[in-house]
Amino acid sequence: MRAMLDSIVAGVWMLRSGAGGPRASEALGFTLVEMMMVILIAAILAGLAVPAMRGFMANNRLASLTDSFESALSLARSEAAKANAQVAMTPLPTGSGKVWSGGWSMFVDANSNNSQDAGEPSIRVGVALPSDYTLNSSTSFSGVIAFDGTGRLVGGNPGLFVICQNGGPWGGGAARMITVAASGRARIATNDSSGHPLDDTGTAITGCAP
């Protein structure tokens, strides 16, 4: 922005100087009208740049949240294989079903009942997402996602998680998706040119609540 403003000032100076350089009477500075023109143009450029910067920051935050949750899924899988025991993740608060925006709990599920009982150690707890972001799962992971001692999904049913910012591309925001295969491997999906996440078949999902 500073470089662009300097260019505007230089352009105004060249226009008023002409081919022969600035006249002696003009060498002391710019007129009030010229300065107002520079300020007006700078204000217009700033008005255009601020929304773009906000969008850039929101997309970076979305990417960071997606990376963080994908890393948590990979950690749960590796901890299950390391302990040769079932490790589960459940959304918070308990009973949230497919809604994971409120955070999550990761623990060793020694009795394989998909809930943390007394004596079952916690591994990690995830915090709630900011209010303008949502995290929802497909039905396969409603209430729980669990990995067995080999690192595979308990039940063997693959599924996905969708993280949206301001309603995703369907509501004027953005979205990312994480798919989890039956093998337990989590992967951040690619988006099409319109910003819609694509599942493993290359089909775009249709909303933030798969």
C-alpha cells in the first residue's frame, strides 16, 4: 500500500511538473486540491484492500483449523497403534452427535464402549472453534470416531468432517474437508475451482452438514 501511494504521489508530481520540470513557484510543495486527490485515491484503494485482507486472514485461519483437526485424527490413530488399544474421540459437549464445533475429547477407550469411563486416561482435549466456524461430521462419525489397536477405524465405515467459515461457499464463506478411510488414514481433501470440497470420488459435497 505504501509503494502504491508513493507511485500516486510521483504521478501527480510528474503531471504538474510537465516536461520542463517543476516551476519555481511550485517547487515548495503540492496544492491542497492535489493532496486531497491523493488522499481520496488512497482511501479508495484502502477500501478495496481491507476486504481482501480479511478474506485472506479467514482462509488462513480455516486452513490452520483444518490442519489441526487432521493432526488430531492422525494422533488418535498412532496412539491406538502404540498402545495396541482402542482410542476414541468424541465431540463436546457429550451428545453433540455430528456437531464437533464445541471441541472434542481424545481418550483410551479400554472397554470399547465409545465413552470415557473412570480410569480411562485422556490423551488430548480440543477447544471449541470460533463462532463463525463450524465442524460437522458425516453420519459415520456421529458421536464418536474410534481407532483399534492396528490403527484402523472401529466398525470399518469411512466418513468425513467438514469445516466451514461463514457458511462455506454456499453462504459466502469457505470450506475444507477431511476424509477418513477405513484404514484410519485421515486426508485433507482438495477443493474444486468454486471452493467446494471434493470427496474421494471427485464429487463436490453440497453443504457444511454432510
